[in-house]
Amino acid sequence: MAAENGEDITVAVAQKNASEVTEETGSYPKDLSYGVYDCDPSSVDPNGTIISGIEQKPRIVLMGLRRSGKSSIQKVVFHKMSPNETLFLESTNKVVKEDISNSSFVQFHIWDFPGQIDFFDPTFDSENIFGGCGALIFVIDAQDDYMEALERLRHTVTRAYKINPRINFEVFIHKVDGLSEDYKMDTQRDIHQRATDDLYDAGFEQVHLSFHLTSIYDHSIFEAFSKVVQKLIPQLPTLENLLNIFISNSAIEKAFLFDVVSKIYIATDSSPVDMQSYELCCDMIDVVIDVSCIYGLMSGDELAPAFDRHSQASIRLNNGTVLHLREVNRFLALVCILRDDAMEKQGMIDYNFTMFRAGIQKVFEVRKSQNRKMAAISFTNENGEAAHC
Ligand SMILES: Nc1nc2c(ncn2[C@@H]2O[C@H](COP(=O)(O)OP(=O)(O)OP(=O)(O)O)[C@@H](O)[C@H]2O)c(=O)[nH]1
């Protein structure tokens, strides 16, 4: 098989029942998600049990001027829409609320707001919208004049901050595919400077904005979304720590923990992320799923998932690098980049991976039991009477 850059690669995909499968670890149950974000009395019963289906998930709000690209981002990242198809998307004229949780580990609600939303409209319930918001993504079209967008950004951020100072404010400087490298950097610097100056002048110098250069035509939008989602995962430092321990003991150069469906990485080790490595790992997931769909399913088994507990693959590039993928649970895959010679110690990698996987399972079990306890406490005060959060 030939890679885009002309490198020859060999693909070895271990499928169901393949003899190379070294250990049987089983998949985690679906409810080992990253947990309840805010304690909402309506989402737990008086016994403290989280009522399935209405579990409170982090909310991500997408805002920005009309045609800035909000709906396209959502469709490309979570619905596998091809970027060219977004040309035919109609303008959104009401809030579109979506629950991203059907088949993925990355679970949250995403609210896509129409471009010209009027904050003074009595139907715009700021308290409710910003009150339960985990991240506010403000999309700015970098190919357009952005002065109006900056004005709207200041207005949105100040209003949201007054209601909920815990919101993570993320600015997507979007559609940068049309800009040269130099112009991209200049635009980012300019937008950064103006946005922070505006907030300073408005007396909100304590508000922190994060900036991301994005485009739906490359992996930058997935990378930016990964960073947004990671901030909403309370267990992130533990996951990073586990990854650090795993790679340093297995002679691995870089490891990403991916949500397979969205290709968002929910954690990586502490070495810097370079876009090329991230793109390679994303492409590897596509290859594994495609090969699994074609050759991995047994006849009469068409409805079986392409990604399951036996999924693992190694792709050897001709520059001495190997990409190695392992299933962690039904939704998560570990994708590692390592040197060819490190693969000689496959037994050690397998053993460390089993430990890593068990560690991850424990992290989510602890989180789950903590959530249950919190929910129970919120329903009984010290006199044993029913109380509210
Ligand atoms: N070049 C380029 N065009 C993009 C990008 N993202 C979105 N677009 C285009 O921008 C246009 C507007 O996209 P939408 O997603 O409808 O914008 P929106 O912000 O949801 O618009 P409203 O619903 O009116 O608020 C579409 O034609 C998209 O194809 C990008 O990264 N690069």
C-alpha cells in the first residue's frame, strides 16, 4: 500500500479470531463514561441513582456571526459530512440542540445558535443557556472582515461570564484554509490582541480566551475540538499520567487516546503534539475500520461492529516508524507511534498495555462511584431529610 507522501507501508490488521491476539480483556460497559458534569437534581432519583437517558452531560455552545461555519463544524466533526457538502447547508434560524452520545465515548450536548441571535430578545434565556454551559466556542470567519465578529465576541463573552465564570471560552479563527501561513499567523495575532484589549477595556481582564486556527478542510478542526473536549474531562490529568507511564516503559514515542467515532483525541502524553502525527493516527483509524468492515466481519455477521475487543493493527512506514493501534474499550482506541526496533519487544508492549487498560478502567469506575455518592449526598442532608443540589 502506498501512503500519500510516497512512502510504502505495510498493513497488518489483526481481525476477529486472529491467532496473534495475545490477551482477552473484554470491552468495558458503555456506562463507564467520563461522568456527570454538573449535579442536576432532575437527573438523579432520590436514591442517588443517575437516571439513565437524562444524565447531565457537559454542554458546548457554538456561537458566531451568520455563515461563519458553525453548522459545518458540527456536521463535519460529528456526522462525517464531507467538507464540500457543507456548501449546501442552509442557514440555521433556530437553536439546534444535539446530544452527542449515541455511539461515542465523547458525550455532551452541543447547541448550535443561529448567526444573528438577539441577546435582548425575551425568549433568549441567558441564565439557562450559559448557566449549564461547559464551553463556549465562538467561531470567527478569518476570510471575512472580522471587526463585527470581534464586537459580538466581546458582547457574548462578557454576558456569559457574568452568568457563569466557569465557562471555557474558545475562539475558533475559522476557514484558515484560504490563507497563507504568514497571513494566518498575522490574523491570529491581530484577533488575539484586539479581543483581549476589548475585554480589558470592558473591565473583564480576568477572562481567559483560548484561540485555535481551524478549517473543516483539514484535521485542524478535529484537533481544536479535541482540546475543547479535553478541558471538560475531569480525569484528564490522570489519563495523561497513565499515558506518560505507558510510553516511557514501552519505548513508545507518542500515544493518543482516541474516541474512535469522532476521531477526537481525549488525551495524549505530555510530549508536544505535531499535526502530522495526529493526522497519521486519524488516518490509521480510518484504515483499520475500513479493513475491518471489508475483511473482519464473518458472513451473517453484518451488523457486528467493525471496531471491537479484538481490534488491533500495526502499520509499518518505510521511514522506520510503526503506527500501532489497540482497542481500549468499545469507544476508545490507543494509537501509538514508535520506532521499528521497539516493536521487537512486543511482549513488553502488550503487558504494559494490559496494565494501562486496567488503569483506565479503574479511573472511570472511581469517577462513577463518586458521582453516585455526590448525587446521594445532594438528596439527603445531615438529618436524613430529602434535600436539593
Ligand atoms: N473555506 C471554508 N469554508 C467553510 C469552512 N467551514 C464552513 N465553510 C463554509 O461556510 C459557509 C457557511 O457555513 P455554515 O456552517 O452554514 O455557517 P453557520 O455559521 O452555521 O451559518 P448560520 O446558520 O447562518 O449561522 C458554507 O458554505 C461552508 O461550506 C472552512 O473551514 N473553510
